[in-house]
Amino acid sequence: MQFLNKARICPASGSLSSQSMPVLGTLLDFLIAVRVKLSVYFFILIHFSCNEEIILSIKALKGFKDILPDEVGHWQFIEQTARKIFHRYGFEEIRVPILEKTELFVRTIGESTDIVEKEMYTFVDRNGSSITMRPEGTASVIRSYIDNGLYVRGSVQRLYTIGPMFRHERPQKGRLRQFHQMSVEVLGSNRATIDTEVMAMAWQILQEIGLQASLEINSLGCAACRPSFKEALQTFLQERIQHLCEDCRRRSSSNPLRVLDCKSEHCQAQYTSAPSILDHLCEGCSQHFAEVKQTLSQLDVPFAVNAKMVRGLDYYTRTTFELITTELGSQGAIGAGGRYDGLVRQLGGPEVPGIGFALGMERLVMLLSQKSRQDLGPSLDLFLITLGEKAYEKGFVLLQKLRALGLGAMMDHEGRSMKNQMKQADKQKADFVLILGENELTNLEAPLKDMRSGEQELVELPPAFEDWASSIKTKIRQK
Ligand code: HAM
């Protein structure tokens, strides 16, 4: 009421009053009352619809993707295949944190790389420290190698790690902000045959997953020969500086190699006639590269030399490589790596050379799903169909005993019809179905259906219930 009374008081202009304008005052009351009611109505409406919207509309962040049960089979297959091969080559798993001090990535990946300049998820934590969500795995593995003195375990360490990485890139097909890598690092050997072995392993992983890619290799030289290449490149860039993008202009003096990695097509067109690093390699790097090529051929790993490949991270020396597919549009690199002989020293560790690579799991999964629609998820040994409450109760206990014996076993808990339970068994990819009803409990024999061949036979159920599970297991294992 206070509000309404106030409304009747003359406004600042002083031209209206409740006495001189009674009709207008009533009209005002009405409008205000209606407005208040409408406001309350809209408040309730918005409040409830907002609440509803909040519940319904929390979506995943852009560039962050769920891996759903229907897709996870491909992920598991890829991961299991890679793990098997890593172990075959003597690699051990290492798991490193997702968060690291920002400085670690700035010092290793390089200040003027796209990753550090534009793509890192960096924030100040509650203690005021600058923290970054790892954009790649190598820096963290090396940090851990030094931190934990892993070099005392042996002169050569073969490590692999699998997990999510984070880069704030523009999301598109095959490019996410949270993506997953399977990566390996060999620390402690500078032999060219190790480069070849590592590439051959990456090649074998792709083959065993059933994918094809082309292997492109290059050498980025070392601290001795790179300066002469940098100089030649800088002269080349100066001659066409006005045709380059802003990033390339800036990097042409601070870190000229980086320009060759520019994503602009316009810049790339300028670089077709750029000097080649391969013309500047010193004797040692030249020999190393020649041996890599020779031994790759000996192992029948096909490759092509791509002298323009510089990679997007600053730590590389000598051999670099990429595994490329043409089947994923512009995001064709399904894996990449190279040698980084100065990195451990640069991070305060001993003088230890290193080489490694990472495979991008999203891209592998995409390729695999394009090739095979087959669901690679886990299957079940047995689906137990029960008909009636008594069979359900018995089956419930039997199921647990089967699982304790190591069988993958499921049943229906919702009292569905025989037909629907059969459908469920099919969906769970069960190899066998055992049907348990009142008759089976009385006669102590139950039909066992082999879902792969369609054959059905009766299984004897021993007089003692305790023995049912092992008897069923024996029958299944005989098949
Ligand atoms: P990288 O080339 O930055 O190298 O990444 C390796 C692979 O990760 C790429 O070839 C690609 O398949 C995948 N990848 C990279 N960014 C994304 C993204 N935004 N979305 C989806 N997949 C992506 C490294 O990370 C080095 N640490 C590799 C290495 C290990 N070098 C020596 N050791």
C-alpha cells in the first residue's frame, strides 16, 4: 500500500495529484495491481521454468565429450591392443597427474608455440599458484622421471601412459578440448635403432587395431646444426614478411621454425619454397637420419620423408614423425612424436636423451568406427532366464555362484516374459542362455542354448544346489 500511496503523490514534475486526477489514480492503481500480479505470475513461471531448465539444460562443455556405453567397446579394444603391444616391447605404465605447474609446459613445449600461447587451460589455484591442465603427456612424464629419480632404475627406461589431455582449440571433427592420448617415452638411448623401434611399434599398433596410415618422417637437427637452418629460414621469411600473418611475423624473429607449423593456408602457400632443414643437418644428425631410414626399410615399415614437418612443440631434436590418414578431413594426424635429446637436462635432470610418440585416441576410435560398425564391447558367458518366482529366487543365488566361479552372468529382475528375456540375452551378447522354470527345478534338468550356433541341449542339475554352478560352468567350457 505504501507503494500505491506513493504512486498517487505527484511525480517530480508536480503536474499530477490524487485530488486533481481521481480517475487516473484509480487507473494507476489498477495497472499497478495488475502489474504486481503479472510480476508474481511471471516470477513463478520463470522461477519454475528456470528451475526446470537448469535441470534439463546442463550440457557438457564445448569440446568435451562423453564416451557412451555404445562407443566404449572401441575405446577398450584400442587401449587393450596398445597395452598388449607396449608390454611386448618392454614398456611399463606410468600415471602422472593432470595438473602441473604452468612453468613445466612453458619451459618444455615452448613459449611461442600455439599450445602455450593460445591453448592451455591455465588458472590460479587457491594458493595463488599458476596451474595448468596438461596439454600433453611428455612434459609430465619427464618431470616425474626427474622428480622420482627413475634414471637410477636402469640406463634405459621405457614408459607409457594413457589418459586425457586438455587444449583450448576450436572444436571440430577429430579435434576436442579434452582428448585422450596413449603415449610412450624411451629415456636413455640415442641410438637411431630406438627411433626405428618406436616407430615400428606405433605402426604395429595401428596394424593390430586394423587401421592404415602413412608414416612421414623428418629430422630437425640438433643444437649444433639448427642455428644455420634458422638463419637461412629467417632470411627467407624477411623477404616475404608482408605476406605473412601476424603470428608468423612475430615468430619469424623469435622462433622461426614455428612459422612452418602455421595453420593459415595463405602462410603455408608462402612456405612451399622455404629452405629445407635436411640441407643443414650436421654430420652426426645426417648419419642418424640415414640410419633411421635404412632400419625402417629393414623392418618393412613404409615411410616418406617430409622435410616441412616441424611439429608443434619446441622440444624436438633429430627424428620427428607423424602418422597421417586421409580419412578424417583436416585432422589427419592420428599420432606423432620424435626425439627430444636435450629435454631432461633442460628440466634439471641428467644428460639423458629421449624419444616418444602419442596416438590420439579419439581419431583412432573415429577411424575404427568408420571401418567397422561391429560392437566391440564385452560379451557375457551366460544369461539366466527364470520363469516364475521360485525359479527367480533360486536363479538369483545361482547367478552369484556362477560369477564367483569367474563366469560373466546376468539375469532379468523385472519379471519379463520369456521372449523379452531372450531379447535381453541377445542385447547383452550372451554366449549361452539357461532356462530355469518350475519344471526344471522339479526335473533337475534345464535347457542350455548356445546363442552362437543356435543349438540347444539339456543340462543335468545335480541334486545338491551347491553343485549347480560348477556343473553349468563345466558344460559351458566344454562347448
Ligand atoms: P601432438 O602432435 O601434439 O604430440 O599430439 C599427438 C596426437 O594427439 C596428435 O597426432 C593427435 O592425434 C592427437 N591430438 C592432439 N591434439 C588433439 C585434439 N585437440 N583433439 C584430438 N586429438 C588431438 C604430443 O602431444 C607429444 N607429446 C607426442 C610425443 C610424445 N612426442 C614425444 N613423446
